[in-house]
Amino acid sequence: MTDRQDLPAPEHGLILTHFLTVRDVARSRNFYADILGGQVVLEENPAIVKVANSWIIMNPGGGPTPDKPDITLVPPQPGDPVSSFLNVRVADIAAFYSEAKAKKARFLTEPLDRKAELRCYLRDPDGYLIEVGQATGILRGVFADRVVGEGD
């Protein structure tokens, strides 16, 4: 039996979780447990991985249901525009990057200095984008330069 404290089920108020539509539940569940150091709370139906102070919930896609009529859930396809991403904050981005690379995480670039933070991105097995950042300059009131047309 799973402890209530490990489930995204608040006794008061609310909590925020992130749901991902995935192609292969086991592969995605293992990715979030291994790369982000999560705890598998439920194996499937849905898979739930507790990561730090949050939960990632994963299930295959599907068509409309009575509670979400006219909605079809599908994982992203290669080349799809990105409209949202998971944002992970770490204390030591160099250590995280090194450990995740050793576990075969697919990063777009190495961590780059954006003045306010050190930041890099990786993709999960379904192609979801994950930003990994470490606050640096922002802690001293230094912010990233705006780039014309940049939408971050």
C-alpha cells in the first residue's frame, strides 16, 4: 500500500501535478525516476512519479471521455511547436548535467550562462522539453538580457 503522503492527494487546499501523455508508460516512468531521481508511487494506470515536491503523472493518450468531451490526448510528434515545458530548478547544474548525461539523457546544449541563471534543456523519451536551471545572477538582482523575438 502506498503512503498517502506519497500520493498527490492533499488533505487541505490543493497541490499542482504535471500530466504527460506518453507512448510507453514504463519507459517514461523509468526516465523520470532515473534522470530526475523520482520515486515511483504507482507503476501504471496512471503511472505516478514523485519528484522532489511535485508529481508527474503519465498515461497513454486516448479519445474523448465524458469529463473531457471533444478532447484527444496525444504525445508530441517530432517537429511539433512547444507550448509548455517542465521547468526544473537545481542547486548544482554542473553535477546534475554530468549525472544525467551519464544516464543517457539527451540534452540540446550544455548549460549556458544566461546572466540570471545557468540553463540547459533536455528531452524526455516522448520529446517533451525540460528546462534545467540554476539561479545565479538573479539572486543578486542580475537578469538575463532580452533578445528581440525571443519567447522565453
